[in-house]
Amino acid sequence: MLNPPLSLLPQDLIDYLAEHVASLPFASEALHNLSLADPAFTEVCRKYIFRTLTLGYVWGTRSSVSTRLEKVKNIFDDKPLFANRVRKIQLLIAHQQNAWFFQNPRNNHPHGEDAITFISILQLLAKSPMPPSELHIEVMVYPMENPILIVEQLSQSFFSQTLTILHLSKCNNAPLPLFLLCPRLKEVCLDRVAAVEGYDKYPDEQCSGRVSPALEIFNYSDSQTVVKQMITPPSRFHTPVVLWSKLRVLTLCPQEREEMALLQPILDAACATLEELYLTNHHLDKCSVCSIE
């Protein structure tokens, strides 16, 4: 327990201290320690501790993701209210079979138990007063195993109604319908992402008849094939994949000639709204800024 005068700190100062600790390196461990220091910090630290739900680790093996799924499910089963604090889901997968937890468990898939666990976690999060609105997917060196299935499953989840921020990293075979399934999408970050080559096998409902999201923040690095398709979608798409007319912040890498070639059409579409243009080194590390009035 804290002794006076620390125990008499106003709530706004306690909130500030927790927010500062959450911004530090190794914040997770520091937040856990602070939450145990005194009950005054417990509740506010939990907001940051449970804000991001990470499934998988640096190497994202199937066993690590499976272990993490079971651990998370046990925590939420024991403390269901903790699920209400999750705002971001981060999927880290480094396995050639990287769509196993989107598989339909009724199809006797070898990883069906993991799929059931993952679906039960999503169902619990869907009951939250404020379901997660941010999704990060990192697939390392492998292409998305079954992008059509992933789009289908995500479109049937709460993400289709809540997702406003989407980050894709090291994803090969990333499908354009990922953007169309989220009409409220405002921010997209692409880092080393490659596009799907063809959409002939994609169902019509994934490629047309959807509301195009109006992006406000767009970051991209080494993702030329996807960005090119976002600017000029393949003929399979009857509506724009995204709208650029409300874009306020744009980040790209000037060291890559192909990326710079894609800048002009985005600037033309966003000329009335663009406020900030960031030029970065590889992998979205800011190095210089150009502000546009």
C-alpha cells in the first residue's frame, strides 16, 4: 500500500503515471509491477495490460499460438470482464499453414480444436460494450494460406462493424476484400505486403456490393503491388477498394522508386484534405516530415 501523500494522489495524476509507464520499453512487465504496488493503480493499469490481445510470439509457431489461445481463453473464462478491455488484436503467425484458426471446426480440420478456441474468444469479445476496433496481422515469410476463407470469417465477425485500424506486415497474398469488409476503416498500415495475383475464384459478395471505406491515415512501405491495386482495382471489383477523398495523413518511403510512382495518384485524389506527408526510411521509421497546409 502507498503511504501518504502518494495514496492521496488525484485520479488524473494516477492516470497520467499509468499512461507514461505504458509508453516505456517493456511496458507490460512495468505495468504488472505497478498494478501490484497499490490498489490505486490496479484498475487503471489493467486498461493497458489487456488493451492488446496478442496471439503468437516472435516466431509465431503453431504450438505457440495454440498455447496462447488456451491461456487467453482460461483467463477470459475466469475473468470475463477482462475481455471488455481489449481494443486491439495482434496475430503473429510464422507457419506455412497459417489459416488454421479460421478453419471451420466441423470439417474435421487437424487444428479444429484451436479454431473452436479462437472462435469462442471472438464470441466473447463480441459481447463487449466496445469490441476491438484494431487488427494487426503478421504472417512472416509465408503467404496467407487461404485468403478467401480469412476474408469470409472476418466478415462474419464483429470486425466487419467495428474495425477502424488495420495493420498488415510481412503478408504475401494479401487480398483486397480485406479492406472492403470494413466500411468504418480509417487507418491502414502496410509493411512488406504483396498482393493477390488474381481474383477469379473470389465470390462476388467479397468483390462488389460493399461500401468503400474512406481512409484518413495511410502508411505503406515495400507494398507496391497492393497499393497499385488499391488505386486501380482489378476488373473483378465494381467499386473502389478504398476512397482517398478524406485522406489526412500519408506516409511512404522515398527510397523506393516504385512507391514514389504511386504517390501522385493518391495526392490527386486527396488534394483537398491531405494535411501531413511523412517520408520514411524502410519499415516505417520516420526520418523527415513535410507538412502540407
